Amino acid sequence: MQTIQLQVKDAYAQNILDMLGSVKDIMIESIEITKDKNLEIDSYFYERREELHQLRDDIKSGKMEMYDFNDSMDELLEELQK
């Protein structure tokens, strides 16, 4: 037996359940519905995760420049003192 996990758009969930239900006793042993805990907390979890991974990769590769906090603060203080 194999387990298959599907991610289904909310609008189509009932259609998929109906299709699977029609072959439940023939090809499918059981149907289990779970919700992704990450999406319950943050509906954009996976998009944000991808953005953060890309940001980290850009920083590591040097594509995105990083600034030294202390140097930046020194520059800010100098500018404010003018």
C-alpha cells in the first residue's frame, strides 16, 4: 500500500472528496483530511519561506549587499549632528 498526499484548493476539495469516495472501497483503503498547521497560523507561510530562502541565498552569493550596523549607525549619527 502507498500513501499519497494531495494539496487541494479549497474550492475543489468537495469535488475531489466525491471522486475519491466513489472508488473508496475499490481502490482506496481510507481517506484522511488534514490541515497544514503552518497555513493555519500564516496563510502565506510557504511564499514567505521561499522569499526568505532566496534572500539568504542572495546574501551568501553577494548578490545583495549587507551593511555593517555599527558603521551605519556612525554614519547616521554624523548626519544627525550636522
